[in-house]
Amino acid sequence: MNAVNRVRFKRKIEGVFAPTIVEAQAANVAVELLLQLRLQKITIEGDAQQIINLILNPETDQSDINIPLNDAVALLQYFSSWKAS
């Protein structure tokens, strides 16, 4: 039986931003945290389908949202396996 570990975190983001920007930043922080935890296989789950789609297809041009996601997408290469849903 496979054990599933869920990591939850809370971080305050200063300023006033569009919801998609906050979701993108949250995804970025989550990937950084998972990398620090030295996990090898991860699943990124979120309720913002636009953000999930950009993680899966980073070449899609959404300039205002891509900026916070660029780091997250680049860091995904360090995991042996990842998926987003």
C-alpha cells in the first residue's frame, strides 16, 4: 500500500494581487518547499485550472501569470516524477 503524504503550508503574501497571481505564487512556494523536503515524486493539486494548465504547458503565453510560475516550472526538473491536476 502506498502512503500519501500531504503537505500544507501557510504564507502571507503582501500587497494586492489578482487571484491568479496569488495562485501562481502559491504554486511556486509549494514546489520550492517540496524540493527542500527532498521528495522525489510529487503531485501538484490546485483549484485554479488556469495555473495547472500553465504548469503543464509553460510555453503558453500568459505573461502576468508566467512570471511567478517560471521558477516552479524550472524546479520541476529536479523531481524524478511529477504531475499536476
